[in-house]
Amino acid sequence: MRLVISVDELHRASTEDDGLWWSHAAAPSADPDQWSSPAQMVGSADGTPWYSGGIWKPSVQADPQVPGRTYVFFNGAARSETRPTFSVGRIHYDRRPTG
């Protein structure tokens, strides 16, 4: 079971804790102890302008043609003094074989 969440406060400047975070568990659980420690996939404050204003609405999709490959699609916003600029991003990760 995979979990991807976004952490962003749109009313303030991004911090190093903002962005997309990934965690996994053997089965769905409301108990936080059943999930792995979160790992940051993308940080809003990493200097990339097109999502420096925040990241939200992650969507996780497994690749049916490549076992172990997962895509994460998300929305982002650039900080602008004149108008908001919105974008859509995609990242992928491959699960490493264990053993």
C-alpha cells in the first residue's frame, strides 16, 4: 500500500517541509505506526520556480506495463506578484528489488 500526501501552506512562503511525501504499509491502516517514515519526493522550497508557490492534489498510478514503476501526478503553482501561474507535474519512481 502506497500513500502520497502533499504538505503546503498556501498563505506563507514554502519551507523545506513542504512538498510531496511518500510512505508505505503492508495494508491500509489508520494507525500511523503501521506506515513507514515519510520520505520527501519533491520539495516546494527546492528552488524550482514552477511549483515554488505550492504543490497539491497528488494522484498515484502504477504502470501496468512496467512492474514496480509508479507515477505521481500533481498540481503546482508558481509565486507571482501579478497573477497565479498553475502547472501539472509528473514524477516516477521504480521500486527496488528486495533480497
